Amino acid sequence: MSVFVTVEELLHKGLDNYSLICCCAEFNDPSEHIFGSFLFKVHSKAKQFFQSLRSLDLPQERTIVCYDYSEFIDASKAYWGFVSIGFNARILILRPQLMPILQVISGSPPLIKQKRNLLRNINYDIVTSRYLVVQGNKQYAMIKVNFLNFDIIDEKGNIIDSERIIEYLVTSGIPIPKTKAIFHGRKACIASLLIKHAIDLEITVMIDDYCDVAFRSMSRKRLGLEEFEGEQEFNSNDQDEGIQTFNEALFFSSFVAQTTSRKPTIRADAKCRKCSVF
């Protein structure tokens, strides 16, 4: 089943089968919403994000449909959160010409109800945080995604096809892992959605805001190292604004608890081959 859903599909199957969730950043309430929606505020910090998920009072039998007004940034993060607590979730493709059918009204929707005594279990193989990764004492393939240099919606208002998704991700400097990997960065949740949609690969998403300095500092401190040696970029992209960011494929072998330091193994020789594998 696709992770995306269209307005037509919602109407065909009946809105009673879905819980519409308007997703927004914690300090950025929407100015409008689809009638019947509830509001889910997407916290930037992992601890608050996990806490809000565990106490949500939503009917388990309904499919969660996430949408936002931030080009999938908030909805994609919320999607991974809902999936991690056992819900079927999908992302709504908003088509302006069809929105009147769904009765878009002004103002912010009511918040999702929460129960203090409701403690849902979170699957940390689906979502994780910097802290959990560093404390995990395991080897991880880490893929950073800070930007996408393509539109995920085509000229007809549909999600681009699977073949183009893989091609565009690779040309954006984002390798497609052969096995499970952790995606992190500002656009990690969106990139992970696209990969799941295209090839249904098992992925873990680091949901808190990524910071190179903080993340690597935590790793070095835990291992008693002064610095990582041998790190290098894995395809750099210059943004139009002149801000340079990196998409990296890093194998943090140093996450393995050891008494002696080891250098992280980094694949810097990967080439764009339609589908790059580790």
C-alpha cells in the first residue's frame, strides 16, 4: 500500500474510515484546516515528540491521514511517529482544485485529545534520536539528507513514479542502502517516505533536529576520543542561497563500545549508478 493517498481515494472510501491530522511545527499553528481534522504539533526535540505520541487518544481502527502546509516536512515526521506506535498512516496529497470538496475552513483545528494514563509503546526501530543512536553500542549506516533538489509532485499533482524517485535521490547525492539504515537531517523524513514508497525498504529515521557538532561531540565524548579522523563529504551540494550542506553516508564503526579507538569507515567512492548500494 502506498504511503500517499489522494483526495479522490479519501472520498471514494469514505472519510469515516480515516482520522485527518493537520500537522504543524510546535509554534506555527495553521491558518486553515480541513473540516473534521485534529491538530498534531510536531515537536523538534525527540523527548517531547516521543512523549506526545505515547498519550495520543485516537481510534486504532482508523487510518491516520497526515497533511500539512509545509511541503510534507511536518506531515512526514508525524507519519513516522504514528507508524512507530502501531497506526496505519498515510500522507495526503493536497490538490488545490479539490480542496473545496473537503470543506477547508479558516483557523486552527482542535488538538488531538491525550490521556495521561495511556502509554503507547514506541518502536524505536522505526524512529530514533541522537541520544539513542549514541547509546546503542551498535554499528549503523548513517545517511544524512539535508535537502532534495527535485520536486516530489509532478505537473499533474501526483507523486513522481518509483523509478524517478530512486534516480533523483541518487543524483541528489543520497545513496540507496541495500540493508537497513538510519536517515537523519532536515529532509530525512521526506526522503525516507520516498524510499518506502518506491522500494518498501526498512528504514529508521532520526527525528530530532540534526547538528553535526552536537552529534559528533556526543560520540567522541562517549568513546573518550578527541576527534574523528578521516571524515569526508559524500557528495556536496551548493544551495542557491550559497549555503553548502552535505549528504553523507557514514558508517560509524566507532559506535561499537571498545577500549581502543577505531576510525569510521566511509564510502567515498560510490558512484551514481541508477541505484547505489552499500
